[in-house]
Amino acid sequence: METAPKISIEGQPPLHVAIIMDGNGRWARARGLPRSAGHRKGVEALRRVVEAAPGLGITHLTLYSFSSENWRRPAAEVRDLMGLLRFHLRSETEELERNNVRLQVIGDRAGLSDDIVRLIEGVEEQTRRNTGLTMVMALNYGGRASIAAAARRVAERVAAGDLDPAAIDADSFGAALETAALPPPDLLIRTGGEKRISNFLLWELAYTEFVFFDTYWPDFSSQELEHAVFEFRGRERRFGAVGV
């Protein structure tokens, strides 16, 4: 049986915020720039959010950085994105250390190049003892694929005789997800004017509050993050129960 989440205390900040960072390409197009310029500018917005998050009570920040569907984009754009990822994995580690930020990565690493996987593993290891904000990057990530991978893990346990099929419930299945060690997201933010979740954290978002912004991600500010947190704190989260 699934354990019901507790009703949040009114005014409590979101501890775990997930963000779909949308609008980089449209930001660039509106300025007559290549899409790569929008992605580079988006990194500045990410820095603003990472710096502001702890002061708003946020302990975990999960970022939809590159989806499994993003491989369908033009080859030149994918190369630029992977190059940008390599650069910042190499250059931002000291900044993460200074700010006591721990980096974790979710998603299918088998689809990434070997050098990027090594860089990820190095930054994860170097920052794993940091006790401040946990920043989770979803790279080559898809919610359906993540659920399917968890189903395979559960099936392997059943086949090995380690798990009785009758004992499989929402809690035991959730424990097989790669996000099992993370708290469920309290708040999802999507920028860029779209109002969908685009195969992101499909299982984990079951009780998450959503806030949407028309702002393109490169222009997203710490004030808008604060606005989203303020809106969240004003909501009553009942998780299927009766409100007060």
C-alpha cells in the first residue's frame, strides 16, 4: 500500500523544486541570434537560481537539462549542447564546492559519450560530501524510460526470488526508481509559456504543485523564483484528503 504524503503546513516552503528550463531557442530567435546563444544565456539563469534557492528554503533542485527526445534536434545544436555541458562540468566544480552544492545526475548515461560520463562521475564524487543544496541534472532523461527501467529492476528481483510479486506496491516500486533517494518534488516550475510536463518525472510529480511562467528561461530571475515559492506557500496541499 502506498504511504500517503502528509498534508503540508501552511506557509512551508517547497524543499524540492523541479524546473523545466524552456525557451532558450525562442529567446535567441527573438533577438536574431543562433539557438546556441540562448543555451549559453540559459546557464546564467541557472546560476541565479542555484544561488537564490537555499535562501528560499529549497534543499533540492532538479533540472531538466537534456531529455531523451532532445537527440531529435539538429545535429549542430546537439553538438553545441554537449560542448556546453562539457565546458561547465569542467569549469563549475570549484564554484559548486565554494557554495557547498552537491551534484547528482539522473538519466541514461549509456547514451552519453564516455568523456562526459567520466566528467559527471568526477564532479559527483568531488561534491558528494557537500551538505548544502543538492542539484540534480536530468541528462538523456525520459520519464517513461525511467519507469520502464524501474520495472525491469523489480522484475529481476522477482525472477531471482528476492521479491514476492504479491508484495509489489507503489512504495516498493518507487524504491526501484533512480530518484528513490530524493524527496518527491513539491513544486514544478516551467518557463517559456508552455503548460505540459514533457515526459519529466512522470512518477515523481504525482502530488507536485505546478507554476508556469511565460518568461523564457534565459530571462528567468531570482525574483520569479521567489514569486513561485510565495505562490506555493499560499496553496493548501491535501493529497486527496479533505481540506480544513
